[in-house]
Amino acid sequence: MQYEPAPFLRRLGARVLDLLICLPLTFLVAIPVSIVIVFPAVLIAGDSHKDAVYGPAAALCYFIAYVGVEVFLLIRRDGQTLGKGLFGLRVVPAAEWARPGLPIRAAVIRMLIIFLPFVFLSVAGGNPDVAAFDVLAWVGILSVVASLILAAIPRSGLRRSLHDLAASSRVVRAPRRKIELKQDLSMMLPGRIDMTKRL
């Protein structure tokens, strides 16, 4: 099946929209995380160490929200996150002969390659006096810049960023898809995924 590579600005818009959608979802995730992890940890660690609990807990909440948007939706929504659906894009396997659905392993790899640079930058920003964290910050910055450049420059017409290369996927044009809040929210929640068809 022939796919047309996704335009760079449309990809960038979809990514920014997905990252913004994760913000309100983070607050929803914060409720169970606070009950199960944060409040008990603060009780155990004491008031003087609560800042050491809140920062990692907030990052965990955002990460969980991002897994819902980036991994579960790519698998359950035929390769379209909410942003990609609105912008008329879809993530598909890189092989021309592959069927449209994205395997769970590829979705997880994509998500980690996208998310880890921001983790590196966050860790480095919290520890500015440690030289090793400066290296982490540069790795994060350079990987984001490399992904942007690879997605922007038409390389054999594919425009594949670092996370696409690592996951053997690519982003292509597709029909636009509206957000159906009730259905899409349920797809972001953990649940049964047919592993036999998606690995």
C-alpha cells in the first residue's frame, strides 16, 4: 500500500497538540497516584521531604498520561493519536507491505524515544552543578534537534525522525478523525490488548 509522507509542520502541530492534551489528563491521573503513592510517601518521609516526593510524582503522572495518548491510542485507534487524527496523520509500519496497525512494541519504543529527552532535560535542570547531568541535557537537546531535522528534510520522501527509525515506523497522511471524547478516553485506559495480532 502506498502512503504519502506527512508534512513536517502538520507533524509538529500534532505532536504539540498531543503534549498539550496530556496536561489535563495528568491532573486526572494525579488523583489515584496521590492516593496510592504521594500521600503515603509524604506520611512516611515527613513534611521536610515532601518536595522530593512531589516532583517525581508529577513526572510519573505526566508519563502515565503520555503512555495513554501515545501508546494505547496508536494501537487501538489505528495509528492515530488525538493530535494525529485531527491533523490527518497516521503512524504505520515502515515496510510498504505491512498492514496499517502499529505493533505494541513499536508504539512503546516510539514513546520512549520521544519522552526520554525531556526526562534527561528535567533531570539535568534539577541538578545544574553535576557535570554528568550536563551531558544528559546535551543528549536530550541533540536528540530533539536531530528528530526535528530528520522529520523536516525529505529523505527519499520518507521524513522519518529518530523515534520512527528506532521503531521501524513512519508518519503518513490519512483521513482526518474527530475526537469522540467518551470512546477515545476509554481507549487511553489500560486494558486488554490483543498481543497475538500486534507483536
